[in-house]
Amino acid sequence: MGTEALARLAEERVDHRFKGLPPDADGLTVGELAAQRRNLFTGGFTTPVLALSAERLEHNLTLMETYAARHGLAFAPHGKTSMAPQLFHRQLEHGAWGITLAVPHQVRVAREFGIQRVFLANELVDPAALRWVAGQLATDPEFRFICYVDSVRGVELMDAALTGTTRPVDVVVELAAGEGARTGVRTEAECAAVADAVTATTTLRLVGVAGYEGEVPQPDPDRVRAWLRRLVALAFELDMAGHFSGCDEIVVSAGGSAWFDAVAEVFAEIPELSSTVLKLLRSGAYVSHDDGHYRRITPFTRIPQEGALEPAFRLWAQVVSRPSAEQAFANAGKRDAAYDLDLPFAQVVRRDGAERPATGVSVTALSDQHVWLRTTPEADVEVGDWIGLGLSHPCTSFDKWQLIPVTEADGTVVDYVRTFF
């Protein structure tokens, strides 16, 4: 199923649905257009157009594969970052255990493209979605699905929706990162009550514990490690209480994109439990990385000896107005660029095939379809120039583009990544 669905992506016709693609490519299949290996700058692409670096994408995939293996971690990268099945499969090819997702729609996309292991980092109490998951489990013995539980009430709702199903749904107790944090059980006593409620059902099977250390209030290395040790201790306590009896493996899962070094450190301390421990890391933003928020918070700044991620996105826009010496406008905006964490960053200017740093150019605002540029006297910017913008926040960069050209360093477009948001 997955291989056939991926192949069908190459058969999709290029047309008006896909921003930035060459107008003269209309009617070609995506595969035919990719085979032409057009150049992003001379091959008829229109601005704005988002490009994903082939070399940097491969570097990032390899780096996190190596990091997880070095630290004895299974890796289920968060697929909500890209919602791109082609990238899901690239991640699996680079050693990922499975794919993490957040909501039922995302799981349906993953299943359509043959993903066999899904970790749903969220509570699931929707009866229709639960029955669909149960159907997937019933018809595919190889499908592995795990999701959070964080309340007795949630367990009761899940149990009611799953009554009569043939295969129990695997769940992990979500431990909250602290008071005022996001979802999750606040105290260990409440965790035990939730675990008891799961054990009392026949529709659910408790297989471990999980949480998200990125929600630790006022996070610093000590606070994050302290919470992770609480998570490990919870796994030990639930195991000693017999909640994981019959499990082939016990899942202990955490890990966003800001503190995976702390996860690796603390998970190395997990004591021997009654079954093998699946130490499951879930970082997702690494696949494209960025030039802003994640560049600042990545753990690789603390552990440079382990490598460095590389920002793989660049949004190309064209200067369409130069009303004064201090101001210019380019033809991209909120419809095209992530702006929830930082504005885009002016990086390079292209004119007549030559590329140079965007010296003296900065982004001050975004309208729906315009980038506001401030230009100082040393800026060399003219109407018609292409300006390359770095972005902040991969998750809200991918979601604005349905088909993203993958380019080599010389601008040759070698592939197209399809997203499903």
C-alpha cells in the first residue's frame, strides 16, 4: 500500500494548485517535471518559491540517525513537522523506529502511505477515530499504534468506544511537565490511578510512560533532567506494581527538538525493568532545521562535538518595489513564510545569475503577500532582484506549501516533496 501510494505522488499532474512551479510545466506529471532537472533560477519557476536543499536534508537525516544510534535511542521523529510521506520514508530509511503524529488525520495520512509504527503523542478520545484505529489494528497484524492516556475519564471514553474490538490499543501514561504545563497527569498518585483504570479494561494495554520535556516551566538543563528522572521513576514504579506484565517491551518516550541531549543523558540511566525498554525519542524539526528559533535552541550548540544541523529551507521572493533608499518590498508574505516565532531573515540577493550576501537588508514586517524590507546605504537592491530568505519554525514553513522543490547546491531541482496538511 505505501509503495504504491508513494509512486502515485509522481503521477500527480502539475497545475495551478502548486505555488511557484513553472507555468509551462502544466500537464506534466511531477515525475516528468523532476526528470527534466530544471534549474530553480532559470527553469521557469515563479516567485515566491520555497526550496529545500537536497544536501542539507540528507545531512540532517544522517546526523540524527547517527545521534540516536550512538545513544541507544529508538527514534520516532514527529511527522507533524513536515506531513510529507516521502520524508517519512526517508526517515525510516535512516533508521527511524516509526513516526510520531499528533491527531487522527495525520495518522490516516501515514497509514495511506504504509507507515507501520505510529506513536500518537496526544490523547485520543474521539469515538470515530478510535474505531478507525481499531479497524487498522484488526486488519493489519504488523501495525503498531501507541497513544497517550492522561485521565481516568479518558480511559473510560476509550474503553466505551473500543468495546467489542479484537485487538487492544497500546497506551502510555502521559506525565505532565509541571503545574501549568500542557496535557498530562500532574502527580504520580494520579498516574497510578490512570494505570489502574487501563489495567481494568480489555480494550487497552498499558505499555509505558511518556511526556514532553519542552513544556517544563522555565526550562533549564537541571529542571529538564529532574523532570525526565521523574518520568523514569514513574516507569519503574508502574513496572514494580505489575502494570507492564505481559509486555514484550516497555516504552519510555520523550524528546522534542530543544532538549534531546538531556533525554539521551537521563535515558542512559534507566534501570533494568521487567522487559526490554524502548527508549523512544520524538524530535521532528531537525529534518529541515531552520535559521531562527531552532538554530538558537538546538542541543547541538551544547554538544558541538556531536555535529550540527543545517538549515535546509530557503524562500525565494522577488523585489517588486523600491519606493525609497530605505525601503523595498518583495512578493512573499504570510501566505508563504513562517512568522509565528520570528520574521524571515534576508540572506542573499541574486541578480543576473550572481548571488551575494544581503548586506544592509533586513525584514521588518510581513503583509499577506509582501515582505517589508529595510535597506541601509550599503544595500544593493533593485526591482527584479531575487532575495533568498531564511525561515524560523519548520512546522509552519512546510504547511504553507503543497509541493516543494528539492534543489542541489547549483539550483538543479531533483525532486518534489508533497505535503498533506
